[in-house]
Amino acid sequence: KQEVTQIPAALSVPEGENLVLNCSFTDSAIYNLQWFRQDPGKGLTSLLLIQSSQREQTSGRLNASLDKSSGRSTLYIAASQPGDSATYLCAVKSGGSNYKLTFGKGTLLTVNP
Amino acid sequence: NAGVTQTPKFQVLKTGQSMTLQCAQDMNHEYMSWYRQDPGMGLRLIHYSVGAGITDQGEVPNGYNVSRSTTEDFPLRLLSAAPSQTSVYFCASSDRGLSGNTIYFGEGSWLTVV
């Protein structure tokens, strides 16, 4: 059974700092990994999608890496801003033809002005 | 672009009542799914569908029923509501392909069972 763990559960940083969020998964047989952002009272918004054959994806100040063999992914946020404050979740797609997404419990990020 | 639309956004039910959470997508996605999100538990898959007429159980299916008569709609039915079903429910959709495929989520439905 696929399990996804995110560390840390919560992170508080001053504005402008670069930071790294971690995601690990137990079964390396994945199709892809996706990072999401969730604002309070809202749904999930996809940030970055990394295919199993890729090592990283970048979008603006965000960079996500994937090391499938070790079961790890990181989300790097450069020059953090208060507007980045949210919960960040990673999810892996695995499970054969009837695939499923398995989510981590998320990292609550607070960026202080 | 409507994307994934869920209704209602908020609902209070009494124990034993039944109700349906509606989910519709306008992207012609084959894959649709329902999740519940609880504090400390993360998102857990309830039921999913890989196309019209095809549904399957996820991690926590008990007490819920689904059907998929059209590509666009994937309603979630609570048969006899229990306080343990108090949660936030999210519907999601994507293309069916194994690789690619960003997942799109609805805004959520907050359900309280008293």
C-alpha cells in the first residue's frame, strides 16, 4: 500500500527566505507526483506535476524535484512571500490501470512579513 | 471556464438523513473521484470512476454510494448520515491517461452531521 509522508507538518519563515518542503513515498512504482496548494476554506490548486521519467519541474519561484528510486520529492520555494502562506500537499499516482492518488497530510507554511 | 463544480458548499444533516453531493465537470474528463478531508487524516479516496458506467471503491467507501451515468456528472450519495461523516468533501477530475494529467479539484462541500 502506497504511503506518502510530508515533513515538516508546519513551517514558519520570515519573508524573503528560501525554503524546502519534503515529500516521501513508500512505493517507487509511480506514474507521476503532483504538488498542490490549499488555501483555508478552499479546494486544491495544482502547482507542479512531475512525470516518473522526469527529475524536476519549475514554475516561477517554485521548483520541484523527484528522486523516484529513493522515494523522495522536494518543493523549493525561492524568495518566499506572505502570499505563499498556505498548506502544501504532495500526491503520487500509482496502482496499475485503476490508478489512485495518494496524498500526504500536507505542510502548513506561514511566511511572516 | 467552470472546471469542477460542487454543490452544495455547506450542508447540515441530522443523523439518519440521506443526501447527495453533486459534482460536475465541463472538461470532458474520464476520471472523476471523491475525497474526504479530515484534520490529521489528510485526503482519503472514497470512490472513483474511470468513465461513464464504471465506478470503484477507494479507501473509505462505507456509507457512500456513487454512480456515473454521464461523463460530466459524478454524484456522491450519503445513504444514512452519521456524525463520523462530518467532513469536507472534494470532487476531482482528470484525463484518464496514466502519465500526464493535472488533477482539478472542486471548491469543496462542508458537511456537518448532528
